[in-house]
Amino acid sequence: MILRLLFTALLLIMVGEPSVRAVEPSERLADPALEARARSLSQELRCLVCQNQSIDESNADLAHDLRVLLRQRLVAGDTDQQVLDYIVKRYGVFVLLDPPFAPETWLLWLTPPLLVLGGGGWLLLRARRRRLDPAMPDLTPEEDARAALLLGDQR
Amino acid sequence: MLVEIGHFALILALLVAAVQGTVPLVGASVRSRPLMDLAPPAALVQFGLVALAFAAFMHAHIASDFSVRNVFENSHSAKPMLYKVTGVWGSHEGSMMLWVLMLTLFGGLVAGFGRSLPTTLRARTLAIQGLLGFGTLLFIIATSNPFDRLLPAPADGRDLNPLLQDPGLAFHPPFLYFGYVGFSITYSFAIAALIEGRVGAQWARWVRPWALCAWCGLTVGIALGSWWAYYVLGWGGWWYWDPVENASFMPWLLGTALLHSAVVVEKRESLQRWTVLLAILTFGMSLIGTFLVRSGVLTSVHSFAVDPTRGVFILVLIALVIGGGLLLYALRAPGLEAGHPFAPVSREGALVLNNLLLSGGMATVFLGTFYPLFAEVWSGVKLSVGPQYFDATFVPILAPGIVAMVIGPVLAWRRGNLARALRRLAPALVGALLAPVLVFLFDRTAPPAALAGVALAVWAMLGVLTDLADRSGLAKLPLGTAWRRLCHLPRGTWGYALAHFGVGVLIAGVVVSTAWRSERIETMHPGQTIEIAGRTLRFVGVTEGDVANYHAQRAQIIVERSGRAAMTLYPERRWYPVARSQTTNTAIATNGFGDLYLALGDPDGKGDWVLRAYYNPLVPWIWFGAVLAALGGLVSLSDRWLRLRLPASRAAAAVAARSVDSR
């Protein structure tokens, strides 16, 4: 009995959540291709009244309105970019979870690659400057194995 | 009465911390043994006093003493006992108490187990830890007093946020804080070493166990938090790149880098300066993480401005800890011994690459987290930085690290041979190239990113297995001998193997659950069925009732496989009248390889309900992987080489015995 209870406890995890969210069946478009585009677009738009949630995840009324709005635009024949532009014009760039590459985000987008490539380049240059002493030969495989044994193959 | 004793103990702890933070420092600089010897007892007394205060605070919560403001605001007499206990750290004041408890615990541990440390190093380390304790205790007493009274006492409390009344979130903070604050001790060691002007293999040997300890706690803490988000947020996501998550992820990334660079210091006496810098920055990130979560600065600049006292206090503390540490580093680091040189292709080289990518990844997360704040302050532009940004920047930075993670351990120290290493890893290489092809044949619509992810996951897992097989001589020796050699591999090796294998398992979970999840969202009437991932879900109906401190609406759903009822699931919605909040409780059935995930949505008022059903393949592997990694850390921690008090003579004897044994 206890085992069974434990097993059930492992099997079923039931816990709290701040009210269920996201796309409602009533909002859905009949055309699956259009609906798929709507879903992917709604993952890129921020719910303005929530903390860091996309309108795809949020159950707020505003998120619902935006989901309906973007579907209306899609049905009207807008491209994805036109839908986003339409919504940005009304709510500002703040709604875009994927920040566009613009002067005010150059720093945001360029720092990571520059940092890693720059850091890697600097390290390589430094390594070339500080060449290993060629007078100190490498261990032979036998010596290597013996050393590993003595050191207990420490990592 | 007990509440006043707790309050008094807290103030006394502050005074002890002041002594601990100053006298041993002076003692170490004038070489006065009695002054230095004050440090360990002071650290133990400080821990004892804080533990007493914490116990008094916990007692107030358990006894539902609503004359204490914090208990009134965060508890209710009808709340289940488990959550009365865990509710202790559910509030701001309580979580700061937990923080300082961990801080003094680590100080006490170093005082208790650090007897083999040189007297001056121990005195200085404990003094720095004392100063950190002083800052935190001052913060608690001045701005967040948990023992604040409320007179006249209210009849009942306001109840804890229902979201926190959950086993996952109940045990998330202790682990997380153990990790966060554990890095305080590596910070103290780093500062002490800078004051001494010496960082060598011995220093790394003392620091590594503490870093491992903290890292394990942080890993488990983050995993618990992500698991909680997964089952609570109702649509199966498990990581949101939310500032609060990033706050814990940044010290984890740097802490992981620290673990690896400390290996180089210990084994090769190289990278000393970088390791000290990492130790300072890792704890700095822990503090910044606390600041992010505690001040509310990122949810909105305005909520921070409403009550800036706490935020400003922590900000000053961060400035002192990081600024002071970096200043000392700038002054002292050039005087530290330069490391031994090594070739770019070597074990050291791979570990440097690991450090570069982990720090680069950390910088990216930092930038993405704070950029909206910077942009708003500088140019007034309100921006959002969502998961798309992190997917596009963080993932490409870390992916080469996964490739290197497998190659590094098979490279020799100082100067390695890449071709030879890849030859040793040939089975893993073949597997990693073959797996995505097989997956593609199975599913022609698989996105390239998912295929690349599968390759990485297989590479990581097979790489570890190949290395283990190689080290035990599976291909060359008789099976029995190989098995014995495998069993006698040092625990440090097993620790590495478990942790790296765990990373592979985690990647598999992430990739497969993201790329191949299925979703059904339907309005259901009683008796209706829907199909998902080869299962039929039969919606029986919804029953209502009052349980403990909430009202429940509970749906019954029968899951059928090949025409037969396999199990029944009960997703529900709960209404907490005291806290006036609604929660939705998912029902998850897992078999270890995939989760059937059900969430009950809104009723339509005509007897129909919205049901959200998901099938998330391999999603449990995300947490299995994290647990394996943490387990690897523990195994490595138990390695006798890392034991703090291992006398040199016994180590030598062990080596001698081993070489005789192998003949």
C-alpha cells in the first residue's frame, strides 16, 4: 500500500500555478498554416501587463486582445513583418521580445560575439608570445603512463 | 519572549562579526597568534547566535505567533505545517535570515574543519567572512527586521502566497542559498590570498572543496526552480530567461568556470590570477543576483524607487564587496607568481577555452538581463530582451564548449595531441555523426538546430563512456582486469565522468523536449475524447470541494492506450480565499522518457472546460542531467585528494601502495 502510494506520488505531481494561460480554443483560426504563423508570432510579442511573458503564454485580457488582433491582421493578408510593424506602431518596440538590430541595440547584439572572439584571439596571441621552452622535451608515452600511475591519474 | 531572544541574538551576532572581521586581520598583519586565534571561535559563536535567531524566528512561524509582523503577513493558522516551516524563508526578511545563516554556517565550517590551514590564511579568510556577515546582519537589523512586532496582535494571518505553498518551491531556496552563499567562502579565500600575496597549488586544494560544495547546492537549487516553473506554469516550459532565473544562472556559470580553473591551479600552478579574479566575481554575481531578486529593480524601476532603502543598502554592499575585491586584485595580482606556460592544445588549453566560453556566456546573460535597464536610463528607450536573444547568443557561445568538454579530459597536460585525442574518442565521434542521421531518417521535418543538438548530446554522453572504457583498458585488457581497473579509478575521475555525462543527458532533454513536443488545447465536454502522442484522453468531468485552505475544482481524465484505460489524471484549479488568488494545478504522468502533462483551463459556463494537454518527450532528462552533474560534484568532493585534512605522508603511502598493487 505504502509502495503504491509512493509510486502514485512519483507518478502524479500536482501543484499550484498562477491560473492557466495561453491560447484559447475560441481564438484559433481555421487555417492550420495561418494558425501556426499566429502561434510563432505570438511567441515573439510581450504581454505588456505581465512580468516577462509572451502573449502566447499569458492569460491576461490584453494578451488575449493582442492574440485576436494579430490573427485579424493575418486573415487580412498581412505578412509576418507587417503584423509586427502594425503592433509595434501601436505599442512601441517594448512589445518585441526579440530586440531588433538597431543603433540602440548594437551594443546588445555585438558585445557577446566580440567579447568571445576578442578574448579567444587575445589568448591565442599571448600563447604564441609565450612559447613553451623547446629545451624541455615532452614525456615519452612510457614516462607519461608511469607518471599517471604515480599520480593516481588525478584529474 | 523567544522572539526577543532571537532579536537579541541577532544583534549580538552583529557585534561578534565586527570583532571577527577586524581583530584577526590586525593579528595576521602583526603576527600575533592570540589575535589570530580569535577567528575560529568567533566564527563558531557567530554561527551559533545566528542559528539561535533563526530557530526563534522559525518557532514564531510554527507557533503562528501573529504578533510578529512577518508571521502575520506570510502565514495563516490553517496553513499546512510543512508550509509553516518552509514559509520561514518565503518572505524577504526570512530569506535574508536564511542567507546569513548559510553565510555563518560556511564560516563555522571553515573554523571547524580548516585546522590544517596556515594560521594567517585561516585568520584572514575568517575575518573576511566576518566582514561579509557584518554587512548582511547590519542590512537585516537596519532594514529588514524579521522580529518586528505588531501590537495589538491580529487574530489570524494573511497567508503565504499560494505559489510558494508547493514542495518544489519550498526546498528551492535552501539549496539555492547554500550555493549562492557558499561562494562567499571562496571569495574570502581569494581576498585572504591576495592579502598574503600567495596563490599556489596548496591554496587551490583548500578552495576547491568549498567551491564544489557551493556549486552542487547551486546546481540542485536551479534545477528545483526550473522543475517548479515546469509543473506550475501550465504549458510545459522549464526555463524562461527571466531576470530571477538569470540571477541564479550567472553565479552558476562563473562558479563552473571557477571549479575548472582551480583544477589548473592545483595540478599545474597556472592561471592563479584568473582563478582569484573568478572567485571574486562569482560571489559578486551571487550578490547581484540577490539584489536583482530582492530589490525588484528589474520588474520595474519604479517599484525600486518606492522603497529604495533596501535596494540602496544592498547596492552599497555590492559596491564594497566587488569594488573592494577588484581594487585589492588590481593592487596585488601583478605581484602573484606567474603560471607555468602551456601549449594552446593541452588540458590547460581546453580548460582555458571552457573558462572563456563560460565567462563569455555569463557576460551575455548579464548584458541581456540588464540591457533594458541601461537602455531606459541612458536613452529612455523601453526595450525587451526575450528568450529569442539568449537562444541566438548564449547557445552558440556554449555549444563549442560542449565539444571541447569531451576532448579536454583526454588531452595531456602542458602539450596535447589533438589528432591522438580524437582517435581515442573515435567511437563517440562516430556516434555523434550517426545519431542525427538516424533521427533525420525517422523524422524528415526535424529542424537542423535539433539535429545539431542531438549530435552534441550524443557526443557528450558517448565521449565520457569512451574515455572511461579507455581508462579501464576495455579494448586491450581481459574483461575482469578492465572491470577492476574501472572500479579503482579515482573518485575525482568518477566525479568528472558523472558530471559531464549529466550535461549530455541534460542537453538531450532540452533538445528533444523542445523540438518534438506535442500540444492539444481543446474545449471539452464530459465524455469527449482527444488524441495526443498515441494516447486517448477521456474527459470524465469536474468535481468541486473544499480542502485545507483552498477550494478545488478537479477534473477527472482517463488516459487510454490501445483501447484500454492506463491511468487516471486529475488536473485541478484552486482558489485560496485568504490570499484571494487562483492557482491551476497540473497533473503530470511521467515514465522517465516523457511526460504527459495536463492543465485544466477556464470553464465556459455551459459545463465545458478548456483542457491543455502536452506530451513532452525526454523532458525529465533535463533534471536527471542536473542531478547527475550535482552527484558528480559530490563524488568528486568525497575524493580523498580533496579531503582537507589528508596528511602528506598518507598520500605518499597511498601512491606507493597503488604502484605496488598494479604490478
